[in-house]
Amino acid sequence: LQPSHPILRGAPADLTFHLDPRTLKAGLNFTLMTDYGDLDLFGEVGGLGFFDKVNAASIDGEVHGVRCRVLDLDALILSKKFVDRKKDEPVILELEAIQELLKQKK
């Protein structure tokens, strides 16, 4: 990630931060700004847990042409409800509407 110049999002500009294996091992979740946009590195996803549970609640997807694992709809809704942020309330309503439409198609 170093070529994308990651810095901690929301941290004071003068805070020294080195993204390296030692730092990653010492932390859990990192919210970064990079040359390509925001990037969140989560060691734990609220409402879901650690890697094994998150991986089990994910599906194969594609983001900007890159194949990756993404949370399935149920897990995304659960994680957004868990963090309980005001800004997520309209998103949760939309996701639940999509979820209902998908159930009706079955």
C-alpha cells in the first residue's frame, strides 16, 4: 500500500504513522486515506466478528474490475445496524427494501 501514500483518516496531520507489518499486527481496524480514495482495513467487523465469520458471510464480487470478497446483503445490513450511525439509517432502509425485493423474486 505504500505507493498509494496511506495516512490515517481523521488523525491529526502531524501524527507520525507508518503502515507496515508491525503496525498492522499491533492494531485491529485502520481507516485510511490513499491516493485512490478511502480504504478501511478491518480486523473485526462490528456485528459479525473476526475473519472466519466475516468470510462466511461474504460472497465473490467485483469492485472496479477487481475480484474480491464482499459482505452479502444480510451481513451488510447487520453490520450497519450494529454500528448504529445516523448517516446509515437511510442506507439501511434502502438495503432492506432491496432485500425484500429479492425475497419476493424467489
